[in-house]
Amino acid sequence: MHETLAEELSSGANPIVPDSEADETASRRSRWRLMQHIVLRSPSRSAGAALALLALLIGLLGVWLAPDSPILADYTAILGAPSRAHLFGTDNIGRDVFSRVLNGAHISLEVAFVVVLVGAGIGTIIGLVAGYAGGLVDEILMRLTDIFLAFPALVVALAMASALGASITNVALSLMVVWWPYYARLIRGQVLGLREREYVEAARAVGAGHARVMLRHILPNSLTPLIVQMSLDVGFAILAVSSLSFIGLGAQPPTPEWGVMIADAQSYVRSAWWVATFPGLAITLTVIGFNLMADLLQDALDPRLRA
């Protein structure tokens, strides 16, 4: 044993101090094995995440990938069935449905992300302050939250959009107003469980201010449920935007928004099924994709899987 140790020391190996490069390589391998484990454990969720990422890619590049104009009419190709020239067929004034679906992805995803980001931002601030401060501040902020939660969010958004006027911008503003209470409740619950932890007490003991404690010690440990909920809500926001556009309160024709496209196709859905089917399928697959991606993120960010 002593001879083996002497040989290791003479060869330059250090049996006590670990090699930093070896540690980094082992860490990368561990992360890769964790990713493989999560993917193999839930292939359906991984497929859903791939679907959501594909929707994001189409949302970013769809405007440039579209083979035809989503607005210009072609009266020589009215209600044409799917073909090589028009993969998804044409609508009642000859517009290419495939091009309109690609452009609609950009509109729907952009509005959904803005609604979710703004709603999550407002709700996180309110929930963080309420949970950390407690007492009267918590009581006031949570009763305000309860007032918003007392009414169905979509009904309130519908009423606000009607009052503001029909446009995609007013729909986004209306949804932002009703989206934040859920995040306020979520973050408050996380903060209540974290504010008495030892590391928070230690930060206070060394003189850290309230803002520093909230932003540097509590908020980072509340991000996992927040990220998962935001991923889930992107799909719900797309549904809400499309629903309001479908009833005429959101985007207006000839804007190639998915809800508008389905509304325009109502009168000839039996004779030209493709006009409503493909935007409806786009909504369905995108929402399913983001829902499954939220489940995958839940698994990936769960610290128990790293044990």
C-alpha cells in the first residue's frame, strides 16, 4: 500500500486534491446523464417540448418562410384544396392558408409571451412583497388579488376588450390585467416558506437590506415553479387570444391571426374543411406542446432528480 502511494506521488498524481478539469468533465457528464434520464423517462413530454420549440421557431421565422403573401387575394384560386402549390389550400378569397398559418404563429406567440411576461412580472413583485412583508401589507395585497380572482379571467378580459375597442393590442392589455393574480398567489406561497430559512436569517444578520434579501436570496429559490407556470400559461394565453379574436374583439381581418382565420371559415367549414382545420390544428398542437414542455421543465428543475 505504501509503495503504491509512493509511486503515485512520484508520478505527480495527487490523491487528495481533485483535478478541476476532471471535476468539470464529471459535472458535464452528470448533467448529460440527467438530461438523458429525463428524456427517456418521459418521451411524450420530450416530444411535446420539441413541438413547443418548433412552434417558437416558426413564430420567429414564419414571416420569412411563408411562400406567399398572407393578405393579398388571388381570385383565380378561391377555396382551392390542399395541393403542391398550396400545401394547406386557399381561403374564400384565394389567400394561401399555409402562409397565413405561418404568419399567425408570429402574432399569437408574440402576444402570448408579452401577456405572460408582464403578468408574471407584476404578480411576482406583488407576491414577493406580500409574502416577505406580511401583516397589513400582505392583507391589503392579497385582498386586492382576491378581488381579481373572484371573477372569471376571460370574462373580465372580454368586458375590458369590449370597452377599449376591438384590436389585438387591447386584447393583450386586457389579458395582462387579469393574468397577474395567479402569479401573486404562487410567489407569495413560495416566499412564506422561504423567508424563515437559515440562509435568509443569516443574510439579515450580516446587515443585508430587505430588497437585497428578497432579490438575492428568496426570489432565485422561487423561480422553479414560476418558470413551469409561465411555460404552461403560454398555451393558455394563446387560447385566450384566439378566443377573443374569434368573437371579433382581437385581431381584425385581414390580419392572419389563428382565431380570426377560424372565424372567417365558419360559413364554409363543410365545403372547405382545410381553411378552419389547419389554424385550429396549429392552436391545438402549440398548446399541447407548451403544456408538455411545462411538465418536462418540472422534471428537469426538480432537485430530487439530481440526487
